[in-house]
Amino acid sequence: MKVGFIGLGNMGLPMALNLLKAGHQVIGFDLVSSQLQAFAAAGGAIAPDANTAAKDVDALVSMLPASKHVEGLYLGNTGLLAYANPKTVLVDCSTISPKVAQAVASAAKQKGFAMIDAPVSGGTAGAQAATLTFMVGGEAKDLEYVRPLLEKMGKNIFHAGESGAGQTVKVCNNMLLGIQMLGTSEALRLGIANGMDPKVLSDIMSKSSGRNWALELYNPCPGVMDNVPASKAYVGGFGVDLMLKDLGLAIENAQNLDADVPLGQMAQQLYEAHSKAGNGQLDFSSIFHFKKNA
């Protein structure tokens, strides 16, 4: 396929590179010149602007930071929906509000476009290794059309339901992940305060009823596990501010639906305090070092 790719950041760049490696023709655009240079060095074609990246392509993939960026890209007189070919299938992999995803998909449909929301889980490591999980909202036939592309970027592809359903799954998943990381960190810190070896404690809990992804595959305690951010001074991975953004989306969604998520709200408050303490760019597992009165 000929693919347009808009948003070549920490996630988007390795995803686009995997499409290139699979033999697809990819034309990319990003506002950061260094990202464009890295893409070009790998053989990718660079577009001078977003509209050019979306011109005459079979599919257009976007990976942007927030809801406002997705709205700005697609909507309005200068948005892609006003310039792209309606035969192009639109795939938004950004993590945004389910409400915004539904609104953009509705606007796309009115102009004759097929569009799916396909946020991902797996972080930068998953993007590089092409093992991401895609959570897809939209028409099943549109997912099947772009499935060959998603399979080159990810390992698991789930059709969650109608437009916006992919984003709903993503915000639910990341709210749970944030809560799990907090609980895991607290349990480890309590064990360490009692003189426990964190490796021994982690091994026992991972074989017990407290087992979870953060404990088993992304341990937040330095030295317990190799090749995770905790053993690399919390550099790389999924930033605190990104987790805070996703928690904000979950809380906003819950408030719109009058759903109670007290643990989600508490997690948001704790990550916000951690960010304000100067840790916003560190991996979210750095919450292990959170001190309430710091």
C-alpha cells in the first residue's frame, strides 16, 4: 500500500519504520525536523505538510499527542477532510477522548471517508518491536482493509466496537495500569521498609494473588528487572505526563457518563503531584519514588 503517516514522534516513527521494512511506500510528516531526518535516513519519503502526506494514498495513519491535535488535523477548512481523497481510509492511532474520536469519525463519514480509531498499547518498546496491541473502533470492513498494515506494526488487533470504542478501551486500560503501578509500588516499598529483598518479594507476589503486568513485566523498583525504565534511571518508556493525560481522559469520560472512578481520581491526583515535583518526563514507573510530602 501507499501510506501517509502524520506524527513521527517516539511512537509514530518506529511504527512508520516498520511499515517501510514491510515494503510499503510511506510518506511521512512531522513538525520536528529531527524526526523527519530520521525517517528519511531509513528510506521514508518526506512530505512538506500534512495535506501532502495525505494526498493520493491508500491509507492515512495519524499518531498525535492529544484530542486538540487530532481535531486540528482533520477538521475545519484547512483540515485533511477538506483536501484528502475520500477513497483514503483514515486510521487515527492517537490516544484521545472517545467523544472526540466519535465526532471526527462522524465528520469523516459525512464527507465520504472511512475512518477507524486505533489507539495502541505496548509503549515505545512495542512500537520498535512491532508487538503493539491495537484497540479498534469503527466498521469491521474498514479494519479488514487496513489489517495488513496494523499487522506489520503490532501483534494483537482487537475490534472493540463502533467508532470511539477503541479509545474507550484505551482509557479504561491505562486507568487500570496507572492504578496497578501505584499499588505495586506501594507494596514493594512496604516490603523494603520491612527489610525484604525486592527481588524476592517481587518473585513471590508474581506467583500469588497480587500478580499483575507492572509487577511481572515492568517492575518499578530499580535493580529488580533488566531492560525496564526503573533500571535505566526511568528514562524512556511511557512518561508521567502521558499517563497523567490518559488518566485525565478517563476521568473526563467518567464524569460525562456520571460513572464513579474514585481510584482513578486518586491515581490522577498522585501522578499530578509527582509531575509537579519535576518528574513529568520520567517514565511513569518512577511513581515508585513518590513521597506525599515531598
